[in-house]
Amino acid sequence: MKLKFVSMLAILICAGCSTRTTDAPRERSAGSASRIERVETYPDATSTENTVDGYKRDLAQRITEVNSIKVYTTRPQALLRSVVVVRYSVDGGGRLLRSEIMRSNRDRETEATALASLRNAGPFPKPAPHLLRQGKVELSETWLFNNDGRFQLRSLALPQMDQ
């Protein structure tokens, strides 16, 4: 009986691993090169991440993928044009509930880009149920803007240039 249970459990685990889907890129630097992976979700579009920080990276990857023409993939320049911090919340279904600028240098163009890129990326992968507080997950993200108006998200950003 135990052997049958263990065998069945192993089959279910393997089946779960093979039915994950992908929704957004994950960028990592490997020496001087970077590669893009995709965010893993379960068949019901729930993120496989079990921590708030992991879920935040999933959302950053989703934002980056959807807004790829507005994102730069090299290291941020030494003196950034703008840094915009946005606080936002996502419900259990992955829908953006609200967003607001928490910090900025008052560059209206970059503020609008940050908020629009967040809205455009929805719906997001669903957060794991244990991450929800009162039916939502509260997060903040920092948009780092180069002079050309393209951005990188701090959760995924490469180290900033020295000069």
C-alpha cells in the first residue's frame, strides 16, 4: 500500500512539473552574457513562486516581456534620468487592483511610462494563496530610466555603471 502511494505521488509530481507553462522572461547575467528564461506557472496560471520576493520577480519579468521595446537590457547608466517607485496591489486572480507613484523626480513622462507599463502587463500570474493578505498582495517596484526613456526594473536590473 505504501509503495502504491509513493508511486502515485511520484507520478503526480512529475506530471505537475511537465505541465507548467510560461508567461514572462527572466533575465540573468552569466558573465558578460545574459539569458532569458520564462516564468513558470501551474496550469491554472498560479505562479510557482512561494515567497513575496519571488512573486515580485515574476511580475517584473512579466512587465519586462510585455513592454520589451521600452526596456534596456544592458547595465543602467551611471546617472539615471529618473527613478520611479510604484506601489501596487494584485488580487488573487492576478488582476492589478491599484497603483500609485511613491517616489519620483517629478518627470511626468517617466511616471506615465512606469504606470502604463504596469497596467499593460496585466493580468499577472496568480499569486500563491498563502501570499494573499485580505485578498491581495501589496508590492512595490522601482523603474530605473536611462536618458533615452527606456527602463529596467530594479528586481531584475544589472549593476549600475560606475561612470
